[in-house]
Amino acid sequence: MSPSLKVSRVQKKGQVTIPAQIRQKLGLAEGDLVAFIETAEGIVISPQAIVPVIVKETHDLSTPTPDAGNT
């Protein structure tokens, strides 16, 4: 794939519009996350996904356990 130059202007609040052709190619929609990665050649913009974290249920922390060092 040969590089394709797309230009966008930085707005007052630092916002930059990702050109429509690139958004469509990457499947980006409003509200999606992207990461900005610095490299020796420049900046890479990469789509990101939120991965849900499953929290295991824990015991009641208000009740001391025998192995907690309490005597």
C-alpha cells in the first residue's frame, strides 16, 4: 500500500478532523477511541477498543479473617 497524504487543520481546542475516507476505512464512528503513538517517523493514530474487566466477587472486608494477622 502506498502512502496517501491527507491534511487536516488543528482547531482552536486542539481538535483534528480525521478525513472521512480514513474513518470509513478504519470503521471509526463518533465516540470511538483512538490512540496517538509517537514514533521516530512521526505520529501513528490507531483505533482502540475498550475491553470490559470482570471483577471477581470478594469476601466482606469488614470481617477479619484468621489469616489476616489479627489475634
